Amino acid sequence: MNISIIKIGGNVIDYPEKLEEFLFLFSRFPGKKILVHGGGVLASKFGESLGVMPEMIDGRRITDKDTLDIVTMVYAGLINKQIVAKLQKLKQNALGMTGADGNLIQSKKRPVKKIDYGFVGDIKTINTDLLENLLDQDIIPVISAITHDKKGQLLNTNADGIASEMAVALSGKHRINLYYCFNKAGVLIDEKNDDSIIPLINDDIYQELKQENVIHSGMIPKLDNAFSALKKGVNLVWIGKAENLLLAAKGKVSGTMIESHKYDLY
């Protein structure tokens, strides 16, 4: 089975018109597909309105109990069900899920080292049988960034990591393409200039760019996830703007394609 896993974040979710546009493109995206979403900006706004101020370290959210309640309500409730309803309108039979539903994603609470991230989950297992059964029935899983530890505890989990781990877990039996949609045209030499896009990055280029401090810190976790996924069997990883998703699916030059030497065809 050919499966595409597509991840979107707040740059799409926080803007109703952009979300409508993206979901229309997603509805036309060919083949079997899974949608993974976060929604951190909206969760922060909701938290602030309730007097719970977001705390971030290196781009990662500290999740205390109040914050966990908020991200669960926003990710798994408001955002997830809005996306599912809009996809149903587009005749896409979607099913909204957290990692707890059907034991889809089991995680463990991140251990406290230098930083206590609170109720943040590191992924242990993905229920690929469930995903395969849904896809076989032409049901599109729409997965929010909430997982569980199988002991009754929900955990806030990085959506990029979910997309990557899911891609790896499915790659043993299927051909998996992984698409990260975010607010830049791709990986940029100058983060303020969309024309400075790097169309292709491999391991060697990545290490050089990091050493030269060309890649801004917010992009490094995405690229680390991308290379990890490729080295574990994922076929393709793409990073770019949501509006260019269909171009990427058709093999057009848009965004940044990530490749590992291990999987070069020459």
C-alpha cells in the first residue's frame, strides 16, 4: 500500500481561510492518506484567556496539569472535530482520533533530566493494524497530538514526532511518503526570504548547514525527524508550504526534498 502522512500545524490551523484552502487540497491529494495535526498557537491563546500562560523551552511546551487540560481540549476537541467536519463536507470520510483511541499511540512520560517537561509523551508504540484497517475501509485518520501511557494518563506529544514515528512504523510493510506543511516555502538559507529555498538536502549538506549556522534552530528538530525517518525506511520526506502540497505530490519542484545517502538511487 502507498500511504502519505501529512502533518500540519498552527500556521494553517489558526487561520480559517488557510485551513479551508488546505483541506480542499488535502481532499484532492491522491491515494491513502493520514493527517496529523498540532495546534500550539491556538492552545496558547485559549490558555492565556484562562490565565494559564504558556511556558516554552527551545520551542517545546512545558505541560503542567492545567496546560495538559487545555491542549487536550483544543487539540483533541475543537481543532480535531472542526477538521473532521470540514473533511466530511468535502466527501472525505475522516475519523478524528487521539493516541488513546484504539490504543493508537502509546507513550511514556518524558523523564526529568535538566528540564521537567511535565506531561509530555515520548512515543513507544504505534498501532499499525488499526491504521491499516481504517485505510482499507477508505477512512482517513485525523490524529491530534495527544497520546496516552496505557495507565490512564494522557500526554502532550510533539506532532512532528508523531508523524515521523507513524511513518517509520508503517514503512516495514508499505511505501510511505511523509509531508511536513509549515509557514515557510521549505528549508531556507535566509529564513526571511522565501526565494532562498534549498530544494534538496542530504546528510552531508545538512551537517554543513548546521555547522555554518545557516539553519535556524526551529527547523533543526524537523530535519532531525526527517533524517531519522529516512534512515529507518521511509521513502520520501518533504517540507514546504501547505498550498504547495499537491505540487509536491506530483513531483513538481516545490519545497525542500530530504534524502539520505543510504537511499540514493544512483
